[in-house]
Amino acid sequence: MGALVTRLRALLAEAGPADGVTPAQRQTAEEALAVIEGELSAGLPATGRPALTDRVRELALCLAGTGALAQAADQLVTAVRALLG
């Protein structure tokens, strides 16, 4: 799952207005990724699952319609759902 987060960060770093990513979307996505990384590195305590799920959902909604970023976000959503069961 870390590879998906890393890929999203790399895509986000390269994305700009021409890719359909506004500064507000970038900020929201970066904040969501930070929380996601923190939750994943903490070993997913039961209390962290709602935060992880919420942030992954927020990330996917934020990046909807942004091509490769949206696809990577969708892959992360799928991976988190599989992880959480």
C-alpha cells in the first residue's frame, strides 16, 4: 500500500492546472495523504480506521476527474477496502 501512496505523491507533485488539479485540490490531497500515511504507519489501530476510511474517500473525491491521479486514488481506495475487510 505504501507504493500506492508514493505513486500518488509523485503524480501529485507533477500535476498542475493543465491536469485539472487546482491549488485547493492539491492541498486537500496532500493533507489526506499525510493522514493516510500516518494511519498506515501506525499499524491501523481500531480507532484509526474511521480516519483512514474518511481520508481515502476524501482523497478520491478530491481527485475525481484528474486522469492518472484519479486512477491512482481509486487503486488506493480499493486497497484500503481490502485491507479493512
